[in-house]
Amino acid sequence: MSEIAKLLIDEKLPSLNDYIAKINRNKHIGNKFKHDVQERINWYIRASKIKPIKCRVDLDIYWHEKTKRRDVDNIYSAIKYIADSLQIMGIIENDNQNNIRHIFNYLIQDKRDYVVIIFHEVIE
């Protein structure tokens, strides 16, 4: 499998608990929250200058976390924001199984919070 693209999101993405807290207050607040998160991810996508990917991919996602406070499943829930933004920005045609085969997650303790996504072409 060869690496075909790399994306850096230089911030901590919100967890599912963050989103649930917003949506429980008001569905419009929750929707705006998701939209704002995706707009920030879209900015990182634009800055990366990644070209549209026309093949099926596997994603390696490296979640760099400064603390151990967040549950792993809550960290990984941010995949939804990432996949939706990749589709919205035209990097992938769709975030379904025809375009993304596997998503591998790696949690790394680090001095700061950020996310790295590596795209690998699937050869079938």
C-alpha cells in the first residue's frame, strides 16, 4: 500500500460528548457546532493542497493527545467530522465503503493535541 496523501489537523477535535452536550441544549446549537468544526477541518484541507482522490483508500489516523483525560471512543468519534469534510471538499467522492475501505486509529501521547491522516491507495 502506498501513501498517496497526508493531512495535518493542527488542533484537538471535539469528542462525541462535546457534540452531545451541544445538541442536548438545542438542536440548532448542535448543528452549528458540527458546522463550525467542519469549517475548521475544511481550512486544513485547503491549506494542505491535497488533490481529489479517485481511488479507494485506507486511512491511518494518528490522534496525538496531550492528556489521557478523554476516552478513546470519544476521541475516535471525530472521524465523522473528518470524513464529512473530505467529502464536502471533494477530496473523496463519498465517505461510504466504496471509497474508504478501512480506518486504522493510533493514539499517541504527545506534548500537544493534533491529528494526522495518511491516505493509502487500496490495490484490489
